[in-house]
Amino acid sequence: MIHPAGVNTIAAGLLSRCPNCGKGRLFAGFLKVVDHCTVCGFDFSKLNTGDGAAIFVMQIAGGLVVFTALFVEIAVSPPMWVHLIVFLPLVLVLSLGLMRPGKGVMIALQVRNRAGEASSDA
């Protein structure tokens, strides 16, 4: 979905860019979200993804690695040490590689759906 400013929020999140303007940085560190966009000033302090991105990443990386390992075991039946030196690093690389884009998408979805504007005042 295109944001009113003409920015594809999901693509901006995948690229770790501000989902509001598409130009500013979204992260200050590996997974630490900036307080506000340096380009458009959008405030990220009210948004919170929690562990949502980690849950999705674990499901995706785990599923890919487990089914690939099962396929390799059935097709080739290599020794266990081959599985350990191939699939343990693979799950680590996939998990770390998908974490930042996953968190960026979660933040972009919150911005697109205006989740930060919700209030818990009853």
C-alpha cells in the first residue's frame, strides 16, 4: 500500500528506511529504533513491535532449515556432523539476516495502520 506521501511503507520498512518519508534511517543500531526520523521528523517513540518480528523470523528460518535438513537427510543421508556444520550456521545467518527487515516491516505496518495513534485511555 502506498502511503499518502507516495511512499511504499512496506518497501521502506524492508530497506530499514523511515516508512513515513522513505528516506531517513529507521535504526540507530542493529535493532534499536531511532526516536524520530532525521529527515521528516516522524516520531517513532510511541511505536513498539515487541518480539513480533523475532517470532516471525524464527518461524520462517526454522521452517526453511528444518525442511531443507529433512530433505537432505532423506535424499543423501549424510553423517550428523555434516548437518551440524551446514544447518546450524544456516539458521544463524537466516535469523540474523531476516531480523532487521522483519522488524522494519512490523514498524512500517504500525505506521501504515496508524497503530501509534491508538490510546489506552478508558
